[in-house]
Amino acid sequence: MRHTYNGIDRLALAISGTLMLLGIVVLGFLEVLDGAPFGAAPLTNDAGDVVATPLIDPNVRTGLVVAGLLILLLWGLYRMYLPTGAAEETPREATASH
């Protein structure tokens, strides 16, 4: 059985992949460029004063990744309930001209 992707499939995969890559790779790279600390929580000294914070709020990064995973989940549910013949195209052998 050959799987083909229509416009909705490509859009869902592109959006979810973009959100996850943005949240993990791009914003992680920006955090590394910003320098130490690399942790998700603000650094405090012994007196409890905040001495360093992350460049990007961890909630933003987590939100982007979760949004990407949620779109991927919804796309998977869509594909699961799609009728079997609706997602498939005519085989190449049937359309080839001789």
C-alpha cells in the first residue's frame, strides 16, 4: 500500500515540524549563543537574588513544541479516520501512457 500526502497532510506536517524545530533547535541555539546559564530556571545567589535568567522563557519553548506535537496528533487522528480510498491516488501503472 502506497501512502500519498495531499495538501492538508503537507500543511500539517510542515507546521508541526516548523514549530518543533523552532522550539528545540533555533531557540536552543539562541540560548547557547547567549551564554551561561543554560538551565531553564533563573540562577539565584545565596541571598535569593536573581543573578541570571534564560534568554527565552522556557514556557515559550515548551509551548511551541507542545503546539507542534498537538498538530501532529490531530493530523494523525485525521489520517486514522480518513476513508481508505480517499487518501490514495490512482496507481502510476494505470495512468501511464504507452
